[in-house]
Amino acid sequence: MSTPVRSEPRPSAHSDRPTTYKSNLEEYEREGDVRLPFLLSYRELKLLGIAGVGFFLDAYDLFIINPVATMLQYRLYGGNELPPGLEGFIKAGANIGSVIGQFAFGYSADYFGRKAVYGKELMLIIFATIGTICAPTGAISPSGSLIWLAVWRIILGIGIGGDYPMSASVATDRANLKRRGTLLSYIFANQGWGSFVGSLATIIILLCYKHVMEVDGQTSKVDGAFGTLYQRLTLPESTRYVESRKGNLPVQDEDFYGINLNQNVVLQQIGFDGSSGSPWQRLYKIGVGNLIVTALGFVPGYYVTILTIEKLGRKWIQIQGFLLAALFLGILAGKFHELSTASFVVCFAFLQFFFNFGANTTTYCYPAEVFPTRFRASAHGMSAACGKAGAIISALAFNSLTKKIGTPAVLWIFFGCCIAGAGFTLLLPEVRDRDPDIVYAEEQREHEREHGRHHQ
């Protein structure tokens, strides 16, 4: 049983004597555990399952639209390309919705509490998924079908966006300080598995339905979502959040979104862009190519981060990730027309490794760990929305920029963004073993002391 929060009598504003609070954390939030950071307890594994499945579904939903869009060319337009405006709309819809969801759910979680809000984003994902797979492609015009999908994917994106601040806040509120970054990295790594399974599902569907082009790839995830929904809705409020709302913060004694190399470029370079063969062969090649790219992109990087984040720290991982990603982007940009297929794949694999053993993971962890509990969800939502806005801009601008200035020049732009990212990271504090509630309370106390001196 946790004990009540006890504090010494608070001194006057002009006193120099420090005030010490003891934090009222739940049993699995305490700091006495000496296990290796990546060895999770039962409660942490349960929390990983509750929060991680959401990220698995998020990545599946975001990824699956790419192969589905290719299938829709045959389902709706006889193999011809989709209208550019509508294709961009259905592909960008989920990201647009994500920005809305990150702001809305982040603010709501801080205002109403995690328990009141957590699970609602998953309900929205389930509802929107059902709406998406019920697209009446045979009853309305092809353009109407695309608009139907785009609208439902915006709604889907709101739920996906809401999962970022919600899962990050719920996990961080309950995390042992010594394993907080590891737990967040474990949760975020489920995005990689979601993308991988999305690629695998596309191939399996194509193998099972070789003779027809059907959009059936999204139905397999609904049952799993219902299984997690109950756990989210019944997850109790964390002690840390409750105490932060009361103002009982623990005080110690005085002491881009990332690199978005357009996947079509990679598939073209390795011969899996589906530019030749029968319709089925073209779709199958794209599916296999996506599986290769996804495997290269997430498997090593995510899990090296999990194993090292508590040892190396977030700041070091983010800076080296930016710099080494910049290095391999520079090689790709400078030798784009000279690299052999094998060299291109190796270079791209290293690029993705240091993207995931770097900024892609740490930019999810940082907002959850640097902001105090009272503002954590809102601040994480705003941070994630800024990253998602960068992803939207990159996705919309890549193709047009490539046609105007060429792919190598666009890669040099990404190179510059990575260098800038490393520079801005220098401004961030290291958050390993850092309790943001303690820092916030100390800042509040110092503000009170300064206010008291001002009125003396």
C-alpha cells in the first residue's frame, strides 16, 4: 500500500530553506528495482500490451493505404492511375486527422484526466476502420469511393493521433524512472511491427486472391482492437497524475518529424516498384518490396535503442542518429546515379537504422519525459503534431520537388534538415533519470522566492 504524501511545513516565500516532498508513487513506480532496464516486470509488460497494441494498429492503418491505393487503380480505374488530387487526399487524410487528434486528445487528457479519455481514441479507430472497409465501391462512382475513404481516414487519423499523447502519458505516469525510456521505446517499436504485418498481410491477400483485386486488407485488425479496448477503459488513473492535479508535486532537496525518404525511390532502385509484368505481378512486387524496406527500416534500430537508451541517454542517441543519418543521406545524394543495387540497399539500411536508433524513437520519448505530469499530454500532443505536420509537408512536396530539381537535390535537403536537427538537439536537456515534476516544482518554488523578494 502506498502511503500518504507527507511534506514539511512550507517556508515563507523569502526563506532559503529548501522544502522536501516525498512522492506518492504506486508500487511499480518506485525506484528500488535493480533489474536490467530492458527486463520488464509483469505490470510493465501489461502496460506495454495495452499501449503497444495501439501503436501496432496505428502503423498498420497508416501503412496499408499505400498498397490499397495501388489496388484501387485496378478496382476503380481499370489499372490507370488515380486522380492526383484524390490520391493525395486519401494518402494525406490520416496524417491530417492525426494533427487534430494529437492536439485534442492531448489537451483533454490533461484537463479531464487520463482515465476519462484513454480508450476513446481506440474506439474512434475501430469506428473509423469499420467505416473505411464498408466503402460502397460498387454502388457509387470511383471518385465518390475515394472521397468516402478519405473522409473516414481523416476520422481514423484523429484516433491515431490521439494515441500518441495518450499512450506516452499513461506509460510515463506509471514508469519506473530507471526504465522509463526503455518502456517508451518498447511501446514505440510496435509501429515497426504494425508496418511489417501490413506488408505481410498485403502479400498474403494477393496470394489468396490472385485472380481478383479486392480491398480486404484492413479487416484482420478489428478483433485485436476490441481486446485492448476494455483494458484501456478500465485502466485506473495513475497516482502521479492525481497528485499533480492536487499540486502535490515531489520536490527534492536543493541540489522533424524525421527523415522521409520516399519509398517509391527505394523500390525503383531495387526493382520492386511494380513497373512491369501483369497486374498481379506488379502488385506482388510492390508488396515484397515494401516488406524488404520495412524490415530494413525497423528491426535493428528500434531494438538497439531499447537496449541502450538508459545507458547512452536520449540526447546522445538523437544527435548521433541525426548525424549518421545525414552521412548516409549525403552518400545517397552524392552517388545516387552511381550506386549499384546492393550498395543502395546497404546504404539505405544504415540510413534507416540510424533513423530508428535515433530521432524517430527519441522524438517520441523526449516530450513524454521532459514535460511535467500536469502538462505532459498536451505538450506531447503539440510536439507530435509538429512532427506530423513536417511529415505531411514532406509527403506532399517530395514528388513535385523531385520532378523540378531531381531526387539527389531533395535528398540534400533532407541532409540539411538532419544537420539542423542535431544542432537543435544540443539545446535540449538530457532526461535520463530526470524527474520533470521535481524540476517543475523547483522552478515554481524559485518563482515564489523571487516574487517574495520583489515584494519585500
